[in-house]
Amino acid sequence: MDYLDNSFDEEAYRERQQRRERMKEQKRLQEKKRAYIRKLIPFIVIGVIAVIAIIAAIVWGIRALSSNISQKKEQKIQEEMVQAEAMVTPTPTPEPTPEKVVVQNMLPTTVELPDLNEGYSLNTGSASNAISEEDVQSQYASLINATTGQVLVSRNGGDRMNPASMTKVMTVLVASEHITDLEDVFEVTLDDTDFAYVNDLSCAGFGAGDKVPVKDLLYGAIMPSGGECCHALERYVADSEEEFIQMMNDKVQELGLTGTHFTNSAGIYNENHYTTLYDISMIMKAAIENDICREVLHEHIYNTVAVAEHEEGLELSNWFMRRIEDKYTKTEVMGAKTGYVIESGNCAVSYTIGTDGTVYICATGNAHSAWRAIFDHVFLYDKYVT
């Protein structure tokens, strides 16, 4: 038989009571802590917002200060640059209009300046190519109305070709623009005559040691196409052959020509020595506008001063001018320059003036003979000149 144990464990009871008291105390402390935190939260939020606002204000202030410093620095730099530029760059003054060079001992004026179109651009839009190979046999041919700038007829007029001695129109033009005394005496040297001999060029006939006025060199370069005259003109005008060639190409640029480049003054063949009939026609136009060139290109026969081998001087002749006047009689051919190298055949550039004052410039290249070049000019003038 079992008996119930009604004994009471007082010690265990006390422990349970103590645990309950501790738990209550902990709960009370937690509640108190949470209440305290709840009271602090508004202050924390306000503090955080205040800190953010302070940081934002500091950043804004730094940026504003930096921007202000940068602006002041940039303004100072600009002011210093303006002051420096004002010190370095002088106040621009209008450039004076260059005075025309007065040439002493000018050639007698026998050829008046005709009415020419302004500038050196051409209108090729309505150019005719209706010329048969029987009538004009040159591979290249063009006829230009230089009073209006209109190309009247063209066969390969814009194609690159070697100008041969037509080059000497530019040579004499450049030289003429830098000569101030046509009677200034200049000595032909062995270098000049060797230049013509070594390159198998035509000669005017001057010898080493001959002292001649520079005007005789101009006539000698054009009329008999004298290579020694071209070389002597290079020395007279420039310090070197290279500098004179550069002057020729500078003149090409000045005229606005895009199809021409020179490597020598005499027309010696070179792959980089080229032009077009349009360009050579505009070079002839520029020469017509030059008083000295216009006279030299027009001359048929010219006698130089006495030289060592010729006491009565050299008789120079423009072969093209003397022969075309017998074949073409409608108007007078006023000036011309021929040329020949194997690569370009016989070529020529000339001009005439119609009865109404219109100026026509004719240029041909790669004819099979010198006479054929003349006949091609005659045909074009006969057909188109008024």
C-alpha cells in the first residue's frame, strides 16, 4: 500500500520565487530601457538630420569657395593673356597698296594692253570639241576667249602634258617682274652655256664672258628659245636655280593654277614638270598683262648688243611669228612661244585680237612637226576669230 508524500520542499519553492523575481526585474529593466530609447529616438533623428545638414552646408561652402577661387583664377589668367597679347601683338595697321615697280629703260611700247577678263579661271562648260583630226592634228588643242574667260574649243585641254619650251613664257614673266633696269649689264658665264649644251637645248648664241643688258637675255629666252639665257636669268634674279624655280611655282599658285608644276626654267623633260593647255593659256594671259613680256613676245626680229663672236650683235628671230603671218591673214598674231621635246612633240601658245577687240589665246601640243603646229593655230583662228 502506497502512502502519499505530502512533504513541502521549501528550498525549491524559494528558488522558483527568486527566478520569477529576477525575470520580472529583467522585464522591468527592459521595459524601462525601451521606454528610454523611445524617448531618445526623436532626439537621435533630430541629431542625424542636424549632422546631415551641417555636412551638406560644409560641402556647399567648399564648392562655392572653390568655384569662386577658380573663377577669380581664370579671370586673372584671361586678364594676363590679354595684357600679354597687347604687349606682343602690335595694333594692326592697314597694309599700304604696293606701288608698281618702275622699270628703268623701259621697252618702247608698240603693243597696247588689250581688254582681258579679270582673273585666271576659265568657263569650260560650253567648250566645243567638234574639230576633226584632219583639220587639227595636234593631240592637245584649245582656243580661249580671254576677254570673257570662255573656252571656245578644246581637245584634251585640261589634260596634263609637258610644256617643253612654252615653259619660258613663265620664265620671262617671273624675271620681268623682278627686273628694275632693262639696261643693267650682266655677264654670261660658262655655267650658262654648259647648261644649254649638257641639256641639248636651243641657244641664242651668247658665249661665256659676253656682257649684255638683261633685256637681251629676255629676248634671247623667247625668240630663239635660248637655254643659256634662261640660266643667266635665274642667276640674275635669284640666288640659285632652286630659288628661281620656287619663284616660278609661287607664281603658279598666285595665278590659282592647279594643273602646273615646274622643275626647270627651260622646259627640259621631267615627270614632275607639267602643265595643261588651259594653264599655259592663263600663263600667256598673265604675260600679256605684263608690259615687258608683251613686247618681247610680239617681236619678230631683234638685234642684241655686240658680243665677242658677233661684233654687230646677234640677230634673234621668232620663227613662229614670222611664218604664221604668211598663213593667217584675218588678224595679226600678237605674240607666241613654241616648244619641242620628244615627249611633248611640237607645241605652241599664241594670241591674237579680233577686229572687235576680243583676245583669243590658242595653245596646241604634240603635233608631228613645227609646221603642223602652225597650221593647227591657223585653222582654229580662221574658224573662230571674229
